[in-house]
Amino acid sequence: MTFPQKIISLIQENSDKAGDITPETDIWKDIQIDSLDFLMIVDAIEDEFNIAITDEAVKKVRTISALCAKLEEMFPGISDEYRG
């Protein structure tokens, strides 16, 4: 499993609106995540990786790949165990 796949998995587990999601999926437009869903997803990511994410840091992120890049920027090494 890659890091983006793990994030996608967390989104699917924590949103009833999550369907077919790819790294280029627009979180807000394509799967229509609302702010409450997004907070639940952020909480799930925090729990999974034992990190703290400010809402301001990620609220402008649009795609799954951009979210992954932002997390990697904020928490260097977060994706290391998902590299092949």
C-alpha cells in the first residue's frame, strides 16, 4: 500500500460520500466532502499517524496527492513505511 492509498483508505472509512477515489481526486468537488466530514478525516489521519494537524494547514488542500504532499512537508518521514 502506498501513502496516498493509505490516505484514501482513511477517507473511505470516515466518509459515507467516498466512492472511487484516486490521488488526483478533488476532495471537495469530486467526492463532495463537507467540512464536518473533512474534520473527521483529519482526526482519523491524526489518530493513525499519531500527529496533530491544524485545520488551517490543510483546509486549502484540494486533491489527495496535495494532501499527502502537505503531510509529508509538515511531518518529514510520515510516508516512509509506505515506500516500496
